[in-house]
Amino acid sequence: MTALFGGTGPEWVFREIPVPEVGPGQLLVRVRAAGLNNADVPVLAAADPTVGGTGEQYQAGYEFAGEVAAVGSGVPGVAVGDRVMGTQPRSFAQYALTDHRHVLRIPEAIGFDEAAALPTGLLTEHGALELGAFEAGQSVLITGATSAIGLLGVQIAKVLGASTVIGTTRSPSKEALLVSAGADVVVVGDDVTEEALEATDGEGVDVVLDHVGGRTFASCLPATRIDGHLVNIGRLDRAESTINLDHLSHRHLHLRGVSFGFGRPAELGEVMAALVPEVLPAVADGRIRPIIDEVFPFDRAVEAADRLRTGQANGKIVLSVP
């Protein structure tokens, strides 16, 4: 099969490698589409030996959609030919070997390109809302909400009954995109405190999903209500943040950090399973839809990475795998 590898230079390269063999508890999936994530570019750069990177070669990719090609022993309720979407390293290839707990059935009305844009966003945003003890009727602040994952977060929060969803963006041109996804309030810029407090009658939001880090993360603390929850998901700006500890302690805030893709397999399986009761039905009936910026043929993966690097994509970038 053909697969994409990093670690030899600034771009992915194509290689022919053997199709992996399915083992107990695993599925072999014939990949039809694969989704790019923001992490793909920094991982590629960190491995680039031409600029001081590690030179450690790796098979790229994190999420996919396709058809089950083989089923390992001990996997119940799955058959060859079933359409599935999932999250798994090494998914930029014609076949992906995955833990059976890390896939979901694709709703009938969803095509492979759309399905490949869903798994990481669905599990991350829903999982973060659960960690933030979200309940219907509460308010949610989502920073970096015009990222592909953030746009899904806006939709999930609305489907689960959020009273007010506040989305932030650094680009005034993307305000309409956030409104179309369901945001009730759009904040343009990094300092969200004042507008979040105004939108919540001075109390602050119940739950924050932060994809940005840096200064934006710090400004979220005083924007969160007393006993509220703040969950950091991403670092689109930077990993370092200087916070005022008075905002943390005086407001009795609950802080959590998530990176589900690097957790324990069983834990990730539980996060995936939690999507089935409420989130997947909303995908099936169209209340939750991925916003796709562009679909690139697999042989134009380098162009897809370039598009991701611009930071101008309106939604998800997807590779169509022949």
C-alpha cells in the first residue's frame, strides 16, 4: 500500500509498505479519506532533519474514514464492508490498523470525505464538555472556535442544550462562519474577558473550551463564573501562559487539560463510546456537520499541508485516498 511518511525533510514523502495484518481486538480499514489536524504540521517540522529536527521517520496521520477490510478475533458486532470512521496514528495510508474501540459507524447520509473530518473533533469537544461538567442550560466559551475542531465544538454545545455559546476568532472575516455554526456571540481578538462577562450579565461562563493557550487562556480565567470549569484542549498560540492566580483561587475554578489522542486505549474507547447516544444521532440528522475547507487528492498531500500552514482554512482539510 501507499503511505505518507515524515522525518526525511520538510514535506511528507510517499512510500510503498506492506499492508498491516490484523490482530486480536483490531480492525483493518480500507481508508477512503483522511483528515488533517493542526498537529500534523508541527509534528512534521519537529522531525525535519534539514532544520535541526529529530530525523525520526514516522507514518503520518491521525484520523480516517473507510470500509472494514478485516476483523480481528474478539471484535463483536463488526463485519467486513462496514463503513467506519476513527482516530488512529498512521492513518495517511490506503489501509489503517486500528483498535476496534476507536472507530464509529458512519451514519448513512454521510460520505467518506465528511466522515474523515469528524472523529477527532467529535471526541475532543464532547469529551472536554464532559470533563467540564457541562449541563444543558449552561453557557460555553470556545476560544479558537473557527478551527475545524472548534466549529464542531460550537455545534455540539448547541445540540446538548447550551444557553449561550461564545466563540472567539482572530479574523474578522470569519465572524460569519462562527455564526453559521451556531455561535450566539462572536468575540474578535485575544482578550475575551470583557465580552464574555457582558454576555453573561457579569457572572462569567460556566464552561470554557480553550484551543489557543497563551494570553487567551489567561484571559479566560476571569471570564469564567465562580466554581466554573476551564478545559484546555489546544495551543494554537503557544503552550506557555502567565496567569493571575487570584483569578484561579478567588473564583474557585476547576482547571483540566486534555489530549485524548495520547491517552490510554481503553480511555479513548470510552470517550468514543460516549458519542453514540447523543452526538452521532445529531450527525445523522444534520444538526452536526463538519465544515470542510477543501478536499485534496492523496497525491497532492504536500499542497494540503501548505494549505494547513496558512492558517486561513475555513474548516477541515481532507485527503481523498484512491
